[in-house]
Amino acid sequence: MDARRSPAATRFAVERSLADPCASRAFFTLPSVAENGASANVVIVEDHVALRRGLELLLRGSDCRVIGTADDAASAEPLIERRRPDVAIVDINLPDGSGIDLCRRLLQKHPDLGVLLYTGVDDRDVLSSALDCGARGFAMKAGAPEELLTAIRSVAHGETYVDKRLRPLLLDRFTTERIGVLSPREREVLDLLAKGLTGEEAATQLSLSPETIRTHVRNAMDKLEAHTRVHAVAIALRQGEI
């Protein structure tokens, strides 16, 4: 299975799974990489040698496949162009520039690439900038190995992932007045995502079908002019919608 998808296809899938405001479980019920018996092809962009090798060892003992590594942005871009991974794990701080800027450049050329930003700093200003770059995931270096694997699988299948340590910063950072763009159901769905629930968990909690959840997310993305679900949550928080 090719886990990559164009932004338009991703938005369509999200919309479809959110369409019915009262269906049953599971927000975005895509099978996990392991369930598919398929691997997510991963490129690691990390300048610390020990950490990079540690990530390689972790992923090689999992259902994910490392197909390349880079230690800076300059070598990462041609590597990703050549290898076309499903997921790029990108350190936010690289020796020759920002991982956030690298993410923007990569997604201009490869809009179906799943970028997972990887950071050791829980800084709300950095997170604020990162939210607008189009990355699908945000993981902390202090996280447990299984958390990183969950993040990679989520990103590989078009879902978003925000490390639990970063969620309070996200909620804290964006508060302003309400403007009333979203419907009550759309607000409810985005609020659950902002609190860290997965698509499946949100669908279960609201007793909605996966298709309904995706529809609500897509509609919210359209109204907020958001590029990803994480971006939609950030905008909604900024504008006081949730």
C-alpha cells in the first residue's frame, strides 16, 4: 500500500470520515502499518550521530523501514528527492538551518510526504511556527520509543500526531475571541483532537462513524483555510473557536 497521498486526496478522505454527525466509532480508521503487513519507508534527518543511530536501531526492529539518513538540510533534500519516503523524521534544529524551513521546502516539492518534526525543546513559539509549515506530526525526543512508532504510523497513513507534552502548549498558546465560523459539531470534533484524541477515539467518544468525523474535519479545514488537521486545530484555538 502506498501510504502517501496528495493534499487534495487527504482533504477528501478527512471530509468523508467526518460527514455524518451521529454515526459510530473510530475517527480515521485507517489500518496501522503493522496491520497492513506493510512498512512505512522512513528517512531520518538528524545531526546528532548517537541519536540518529538510535533511531535507526529502533525503526529497524519495528515494522518501519529506514531507507536513508541525513545530518543536515542540504543533504536531506536530494536524499528525499531520490528515495521518496513515506515519512521524513526531521529535527527542528539542524546545523545548516531550521527543520521547519526544510519542511516547507520539502512539501513544496513533495506535498504527499509525511513530515514528522522531532524536537527536544517544548517551546510554544517554536510550536506556533511549526504548526503553519504543513508537518503532519510533532514528536518529542524525550518520548518513549512506542510513542515515536505511533507517531510514524499515524503520519504514514495521513493522520496527524502531536506529542502529549506539546498539547498543553498548543492549548495555552492560542486563545482569542470567538468568531463563530464553525458549527457546534465541528468545534466538538476539533476540541477532542486538540486534547490529544486520535480520530478513532474521537469517533468512539462522539458515537460517530469514521466517515462522519472525516467530513467534519474536512469542512472545518475548508472554513478555516487550513492545510492539515493540526493546522485547523491551531487556527480554531487562535480564533477562540474551541
